[in-house]
Amino acid sequence: MGNEYSATAFTIMNSMVSSSYRAVSRAVKAGEMIRPVVCSRCGKISASIEGHHARYDRPLSVQWVCHSCHKKIHIAIKKEFRRGTAI
């Protein structure tokens, strides 16, 4: 039973992640959002700034970060989750 719930939860979450990613991609292509060239965390200038979603229920609310900072954010989230302090 636990595996069924996990598979369902994973499917729902994966769908939200994909949907949010596509929403940002469409908004950038349509000119509704502008992808910056400066990381909002470290100030690094990069042509490949990524949008980090803190909440997938707000698909166009992103923090623009470089790949390195994006990776650090997700590592911190995983640590919080393991400690049981994730929101």
C-alpha cells in the first residue's frame, strides 16, 4: 500500500514540476518574463540562469539563479527534508 501512495504522490509532484517548468518556458518565449543574466543569490553573470520554484503551485514565481546556486538550494532542501524541518 505504501508504494501505491508513493507512486501516486510522485506522479502528482512530477506533473506539477513539469507544468511549472513549461509555464516559465512559455512565458519567457512569449516575452512575458525576462530571464536575467545575473544570479539573484551570488551575482554571477551567466547566459544560463535557471528559474527555481520554491512552490510549484505558483508556477510563474521563480528565483533566478545560476546552476551552482540552484544545486545548492536543492541540497539544502534535501537536508531539511531529512531532518524533518522542510516546509
